[in-house]
Amino acid sequence: MKCHYEVLGVPLNASEDDLKKSYRKLALKWHPDKNLENSDQAKKEFQFIQAAYEVLSDPQERAWYDKHRDAILLGAKGAEYQENAVNLFEYFTSACYSGFGDDEESFYGVYGELFSRIAAEDMEFSQDQDSDFEIPDFGNSTSDYSEVVRPFYSYWSAYCTLRPYSWLDKYNIDTLKEVPRRIQRLMEKDNKKLRDAGRKQRNEEVRALVNFVRKRDPRVKAYIKLLEEKTAQNALKTKLQQERHREKRRQLLNETTSTTSFGFTVMSDLEKQLRDIEAQYTSSVDTSDSGSDSESGLNEKEEASRKEHVEVSNQAYEKLEQQENEECIPKEENLGNITIDSENSDEDLMDLYCPACKKNFKTVKSRESHDRSKKHQSKVRALRKVMLEDEKDDEESNDDIC
């Protein structure tokens, strides 16, 4: 097995740019399409180049490889792996399998057998041999993700070995019975540290291998792609739904604005029409009063015109007053909900009627709120002024009569 750095032709401290440049150069050189005369050898070299770049381009995998590079290159001959356990480092490369079929040499065949061996080694040290729990199987190329693939990676990603690693003990306590108990406890403590370190290292190796395999598992890649497609579809649905809601709000706003504008236009037209009619009527009356004869001097045509102006003015004023009082007067279908005491009906109705503004109110609360308004108070002052002037005119008339 060749070192990944050697395959790419870069030093151990090569930067990401150096790795990328070397990979592109070698990939172009050994691509099978450009080596048709020796396609088998080119394909093999190209796979080595891809595998080396996959490991070294990933910061986590590169850190793991740098830490255990010697052990990976030595394989089963490493001095650290004399104990009877399957060596994992020779499986940290895509060169250990051939393709993604279901044969023994494929991705699923090689790693399925490997994880079965690891599980069997642990079961030798299990204290619960009668347990019904079954370690999830690696499966094959057609295995369902939810039923096989996810349970497998969930279990092995949190792997904890059952091996005791007692062969790493520095002291054999059984042969040191004459040693004081205090010294024995210190020796046991040192032995425990070595065992814990051995278990921790094994757990890290297995979990790192699981991450290595999962990153290259076509079933996981297909599931991730499916999730991305669903996420994109949900995002599109959400976007369309938001656009529909915004369109509905725009339509509602346009309708509301149109209705409000129409209402203001109608009221403005009616008020303008009323002012014009009153002005014409006032002008007509003033002209008639300034003549030598009063009412007897009007001819029939002028009298008819004056009556027509008065009638139209009254109709317009009544229509305007009706629209202004719509919010204060209860609708016809709701009159049944208003209870009027027969004894106090007249008094209650008078309390709910504003003579200054000529408006009826549904409740005393709305009448009180109206009384506090500036518009009402202004009309009250105007009404009082007119009444005082009328009283003054009456007094002057009485004085003249006397």
C-alpha cells in the first residue's frame, strides 16, 4: 500500500492548493479516456489518485491519517497490534474493495464482513450471552435506508468495545501478593489507565472507520440527495404559498381603498351639491326680498323654481344626514336586541339623541363618547350662539311691540 502523499507526489505539509493542483494534473494524466492503450492500468492508478485526494482534502480525515499513517502503512505488522483483533487501518482506503456490487470483493461485501468480525470479537467478552439484542447488519446495495442503513450507522457511530484489554496491564497483581496493599492499589490504578486508553483507542478507530465508510456509501448519498430534493420542494411550496397570501392581501387592500375612496367621493359630491343648492336658494331669497314687492311680486316661474330648489336641497340634506348616521343608528335586523322600558322609553331615547348634531346613538356609552368629541362641542357652541341671537331678536321685537 502506497502513502497518499506519495500517490499525489506532495510533501506531508502540502497545502490545500498544492493538493488540488497535483490532483488535477495527475487526474488528467491517468484518466482512462486518455489512456486507451493501457486502460486497465490507467483505471487502477486513477482510482488510487481519487482515493488519496478524498482523504487528504478532508481536514478531519487528513488529521486522522497523519496520526495513524505509519500504522496504516505497516498494516498487520505494526508492533501496536500484536493482540488478537482485526486490524482496521488497512480498510481506510478505497483500494480494499472493488465496485459497489453485492459480491464478496465489493464495497458491501468487504465492509459487511469486517463489521461482522468486529461484532463477533466483542461477543466473546459479553456478559449477557442470552440477550435478544442483534447488532444491525451492514446490508447490501438494495437495503432500505430506514430499516437497515440508518440503524447500522446509528449503532456503530456510538460503538464501545466490550474487550477488556487486560493484556495491556503493566503489572500482574496476582504474582505480587507480598507487595503492600497500598502499592497494589497504585499498580491497579496504572493498569486501569492502560486498559482505558486501549479501549478508547479502539473505539476511536472503529468510529473513524464508520465515518469513512458512511461518507462513501452510495445509499447514504442517495438518501441525502432525496432530502435535498424534498427540502427544495418544501421551500418552493412555501414560497408559492407566501406569494398567494401577498396577492390576497394586495387584492383586499385594493378593494378596501377603492371602497373607501368611493365613499369619500360620494360624500364630497353630496356636500358640494348641498352647498350649491343652498347658495342658489339663498341668492334667490335675497333677490326676492330686495324687490319692491315681497312674495306677491314673484311670478309663477320663479316660485316654481324656488320650490324645486328647496325640495332638492331637503332631499340631498336628508341623504347626507342618513349616511353620516349609519354607524350610530342600529340596523333594522338588530332592533330586536334593544330592550326599551315602557316607562322610561321617551327619556332614554332623548338621552341617546344629540339635537346639536342631529344623531341617534345605540348606547349611552357611545353618546357620552360623542359628547366629548371636538366636533360635537363645536356644534353645541354654534347652536347656543344661534339660540342667543334668536332670544335677543325676540326681546327686541317685544320691546318694539310695547
